[in-house]
Amino acid sequence: MNDYFIRCENLSYIYEDTGESAIPVFHPALDGVSLNISRGEYLAILGHNGSGKSTLAKLISMILTPKSGKIYIDGTDITDETLGEDAQYELRRRVGMVFQNPDNQLVATVVEEDVAFGPENLGIPSDEIRKRVDDALSLVGMQDYKRHAPHKLSGGQKQRVAIAGIIAMHPDIIIFDEATAMLDPIGRRDVLAIMERLNREDGITVINITHYMDEAARADRIVVINDGKTLLDGTPDEVFSNVPLLHEVGLEAPQSAELIHALREAGLVINSNAITPEGCRDLLIRLLSGGDR
Ligand code: ADP
Ligand code: MG
């Protein structure tokens, strides 16, 4: 036994709903993924469209049930069919999920009611709900919008309200499934800052599913999923040192890592890697002043 907070063992999932197609497709969306995540970790998940990232997120947050394999959260087997309703509800509370489109997550006509929705469903007393709503809205910097209509907010503001709704449930884990993909640069920066503050200051385990390499580079660890399987699992430095492999599966590395790779391809001897503009700058300064040792 080990004490990983989230343990996924050999997870597989096949969608049986074939949508418009009359011919069933039995290609697994997830095919034997094993993944351990520590409490308080900041993990990024990368992978091109259709690689299985959202499926994995939905399995961890109990929206879907795996066809085979096990998931343990804080020692509890969440795939156990004999789990009582209360235990399932409690597990769902502990894992929050923020989706790509903020419009699909907002349910009420007033911001504060939206944030209160989750705790109300938990049967929390109204004084406590009011406090949770205020705290959550302050945390995402939306306290001044309490009585506003969500549909009048910008995409980034809506996403911050959606995050407040999750925070008000006091989760241990938040999965952001391409939560910044539809936002403008400012909205994206704000949401990323909130994600990182929740991780660093509140100890919330954060899983950021993203297609932005610069976002992934900020995480403690990156897992690359390809065709329903884990392709790479390591620190950003480790993962982004595999530029050719990333290209092979239709991904890129951060611009800095791409530049170092291109310089190496051109014949320059460079021993270290750089995944941020600052790291790239320092490495180039070293190179220009006599080589990288
Ligand atoms: P990602 O999030 O990495 O883009 P998904 O987990 O959404 O990937 O999808 C993985 C695979 O499962 C894809 O081949 C996708 O077409 C398929 N898939 C996803 N959702 C459904 C669904 N509701 N019904 C049928 N197939 C699905
Ligand atoms: Mg997805």
C-alpha cells in the first residue's frame, strides 16, 4: 500500500453510445491508464483532441464509471459498487470539476445564487452558505459582482464564478478540463492565477487539462495521454525534453523548448533544456559566452 491521494489502476473505458453512427465503434477511449497523484500536487494533463483526457477526468470525478480498473481517492475505492449513496455524494463533493464552457456551468440568474447552489444541495445551513459564498467570491475576485447576472459577465468572469461554485463545496481536488480554452488572454491569466493560488495556499490538489504548453510548464508534473494510454509522465523538464516524441503525437513543446531543440538539430551542442522564456534567455547567455556545460 502507498499513500497516494488519487490512485488510478489500469483504467479502461469504452463509450457504448455511438451517437449518429449506426455502427458501434469499440475503440477504447481509455486503455489501461495507471496514474498516482499525491495530495497537494499540481498536475497538468496534455494530449491532442480525442486522446482520452476528459474521459479520465470524468472517471476521477465519478461522472463515468470505468469498464475495468480501480480508482482510489484518499484510500476509498470509488469504483466499489457497494458504496452507499452518502459515501458517493461525499466523494463527489471532494472532487470538483471546471469545464471548458462557463455558460454550461452557471445555473442561476444571480451570481451569489449560482455559487450557493452546490452547498445548498449539501444541506448546509444558510448562515454557513452565506459565508461560503462570500469567501469563495472573494477568493476569485468576484465579490463585487454578487448580485450581477452571470450572463452579462465576460467569459473569464463567468469561469471565476463557476470556480467559486466549486470552492464553496470545499473540495480537496479540482480538475480544470480545458477551463481556459475559451477565454481571452486576461481571463486565462486570471483563471490560471486562481488555480495556482488554490493549490499553493489552500493545498487543493489541482489537475489542469490544457492544450497550452506554457500552462503545463508551470505544473509540478505533466502526464501526456495519447490514444487512451499514458505516453509520458514526469516533471515539465523531463516531458519537454522529448520534443520529437511530442511532435510525433501532434503536440508541441513550449516555444523555448522548441527553439533549443531546433538549435540542437542545427548542430549546436546544448546539454541543458529550457522550458520558459527566462530559462531560455539564461541558457542562450551561457551559450553565447562560451558554451553550455
Ligand atoms: P479528449 O478530452 O482528450 O479530447 P475524450 O476523453 O473526450 O478526449 O475522448 C476520448 C475518445 O472517446 C474520443 O475518441 C472521443 O471521440 C470518444 N468519446 C468521447 N465522448 C464520447 C461520447 N459521449 N460518446 C462516444 N464517444 C465519445
Ligand atoms: Mg476533452
